[in-house]
Amino acid sequence: MPYSANRKIIHVDMDAFFAAVEQRDAPELKGKPVVVGGTAEGRGVVATASYEARKFGVRSAMSAARAKVLCPQAIFVRPNFERYREVSRQVRDIFEKVTQKIEPLSLDEAYLDVTENRLGNQHATEVAKYIKAQIRSQTGLSASAGVSYNKLIAKIASDYRKPDGLTVVAPGHAAEFLDPQSVSVIPGIGPRAREKLVALGIDRISQLREMGEEQLKALFGKSGGWFYRAARGEDDRAVNPSSERKSLSVEDTFTIDLLEQEDLERELRRLCFKLSERLSKHQLLGKSLTLKVTYSDFTKVTRSATFIQHLVDPEDVLSKAVELLKKTKAGQQPVRLLGVGVSSFKGEELELEFPLQMEFWE
Ligand code: TTP
Ligand code: MG
């Protein structure tokens, strides 16, 4: 595999992004535990929490109800995606001053290839300092950055010291940087893969490095090959600013066919939340929703609708999907598969047609 340590890559990630924007815009929230997401009364989910709330163990993706138990004094705020997008665009403009090789991963995170850059500065560390300072002065927010010679290490480095961190890993220092860290810092090693590894006594990257490639592939399939290279700090993926997406969908085939309305809606809820999370992760805005149903006899139907507003809020997506579900025979005929998708990104503002992150989910 061609492998080069000649590139200079920066990964930038805003600190407690949604919560930081809320705290910036509402002084009464400053210094307080803030939870952005759904309500604790409903079945809402935490999008993110301010660092003050994280001290109590509040984390992204946990239920808002659980967050309230962990931190009863937390202030719950509903997300305001338009404002996050606005900040995201400002940050994007700062990146553009540095390079055109920008690969956003979400509203608050991007890779930059600064091997050559518009500042004419060979020192990637100084470039990263410049970016952080610009973000601070233009948005009033803080970001953390990782600087290295590939995307993998730059990403792990940006997460290494948060908030307001700057971590530089020069060629030749990857092993000493990675070895003591948990395997879970490797993108793609989620809770399930980590559990599998821990069961084998593998907890640190130094230990992961002792596993053979074939052994990892046997355990994790294609991802195993990635884990093998990642443990060595190897990653030759280019910073890729150009891919486009026209639609994004999620679907699930059930082990048992579903007939009860309650079961159908529960599964639909799960799918809509997953879809909404991925849409915001990839900064995609769409107005058309498609529901796909496969009945137990394998016949398929799809139902679509196009709306004036962008499909962003998971509860909104869900209520619209439920309306589409009513236009099918689901509930009268058993259902083996449900899918939901959003499309018509075309014609949306260009900067929102962002590439997909390379994913290695288990
Ligand atoms: P992250 O960068 O993962 O988190 P963060 O910026 O809040 O905190 P950190 O300082 O650790 O980087 O995600 C960016 C935003 O994306 C986050 O503010 C809210 C949103 N988000 C969700 O809506 N759901 C999620 O599960 C996650 C992880 C993030
Ligand atoms: Mg962040």
C-alpha cells in the first residue's frame, strides 16, 4: 500500500458545539449545565451537553430523561439547527481562507489538507493556531484541532485535549501517541467492537497492534483490516472535498414480521431518529420523505411526500413518516421491512452538499 508521511492534515472539531452556541447566545446559560436535545418529559434524546453537564455524566445520545436523573439542575434547550448551520458556514469561510481541500464530516467537524495552503505557511501547527484564533474571534466559540500527517491521527489528536486543545503528532511519533490510548478512539471501533476486544483482553492500541490482520478480519470482517492499519497509525485516505449525495436512507428487516401499530411506530421512531442523526451528521438538508414497506409476502410499496420545510427534527420526520405509513397496508398486512429516506438535496445551498464520512460501523 502506498503510504506517505509527507502530508499535513488538520482535523478541527468545535467544542460542545450546540451547547456552546446556546451558551454564547444566552448569557444566563454561561457556566451552567446545559443539555441540548429533546425534552426529559417526552422520549427525547440528548444531542449534546455543555462541559458543565458532562461532569455529571451526561452524554450525547442518552435519553433526556436519564440526563435529568444524572443532573437534575441541568437546563434543557431545544436545538436550533438554523443557528448551528450559520456558525458552521462561518467556520467554513475561515477554512476556505486556508485551503480548498476541506472535507466536512458534520456541522462542527472537518478535515483540511494544508500541505500547501493559501497562507503560504509550511508549519501546519501555526496554520492550526491561526484557524483556532479566527474561529474564536469571528464566532466567539472554541474549537480543538489535531495536526498530523494523516486523517486518522489528526482526528484522534483533535479529541486528545478538549476543549480548546491543539495536539500535534509529527511523523515518527504515532506509536508513542497511539499506544497508551483506548482502542475506542479509533473511528469505527464503537461500543460493540470494543466489548469484543476487551473480552479478548485487548484494551489499549498497543495491544491491538499485537493482533494479526487475519485474526482481526475474522472477528470484524472488512473493518478488521482497517483496525489493523489504524493500530499502526496508517491511513492514506485523501481529504476528499468532492463527493455528493442525492439521498440518504435507513432501513431495517425485522426478525419477526410486525403487525401491531405500536410495534410499527416504535420501529419507525427508531429509524427516523437514526435518519435524522445521519442527516445532521452529514449536513444534508432535504425536503422529500420516502417510506418503504416490504410486506411478509415480499411485495413492496413506497410512499413519498415533499414538504416546504427541510426535514431536520426527528420528531417532525417521525410524524410525517407515520402519515405516510397510514397510506400503506402496514398493520393489515404483516411487515418484514421498513425504510425511511430523505432526498432532493439538489438545488439546496451548495455548501450543504457535503461528502459522506467513510464509515466502518460494525
Ligand atoms: P460532537 O463533535 O461529537 O460533540 P460536541 O461538539 O458537542 O462536543 P465535543 O467537545 O466533544 O466535540 O458533535 C457535534 C454536534 O453534533 C453536537 O454539538 C451535537 C450533535 N450531535 C448529535 O446531535 N447527536 C450525537 O449523538 C452527537 C455525537 C452529536
Ligand atoms: Mg465537537
